[in-house]
Amino acid sequence: MLRAAAHTQAVVLDRPLPFDPDEIRRYLDLGAQGILCPFINTGKERGVLWKPCRYPPQGIRGYGPRRAGVYGFDADEYFHQANEALPCITIIESEQGAEHITATKDIVEQARSRTGREWNVCHSE
């Protein structure tokens, strides 16, 4: 479905089942335009979730350029834009996650100050 959606106006967010950085990186390599990750329970997990969604130095997402593909390609600019644009959304689905919402909001505030973009934390009782 990721390949089919690439030819449409749809924005494809992948929802990995386990919290597995390698699985998240595979989905992004296949063309997912963002990650929607369930069962994030702490601010620390939220901070770790960002790593596979960002290129170095902010994250651990890999990039293996082919020789012919690098001519005229500004990798630094691409990495900067990709790091700012890719949505990495958490779904808090447990009491533990709700108890740690402040820590998760702190991570979001750090992202807001780092990127200058607006990020929202939705909370309902």
C-alpha cells in the first residue's frame, strides 16, 4: 500500500505493532511518510521513538547513497528538511502513559523549540 499511495495525495502514516526502532526504520525506508506509534508510556520512550525517525545527528535513521544519486544532491539540506517534516506521533493508551503525560509533553516542547514548528498534545479525561 505504501508504494500505491506514493502516486496519490494521501499522507501515509505507518503504525508499527511493537515499539521496535528497526521496524520503524524499515517502514520509513519503504515510503511511509510518518509514524503513529501506540503504547508509549513514558517520556523516555517518547524520546527514544524520535531516534529512528530522524537522520543523524538527531537520530539513527540510515542513509546509503548510490554513486549516481549523489550528483547535485545536497544531503545536509535534505536531512534537515526531512527531520523537520516527518511526523512521529505517539498514542498513549495506558494508565502509565497518562501518568507520564507531563514528561511526554516536555519532549514535545523540546521538539517545538528545536524545529520552530507547532506540535500538539491532545488530552481527554
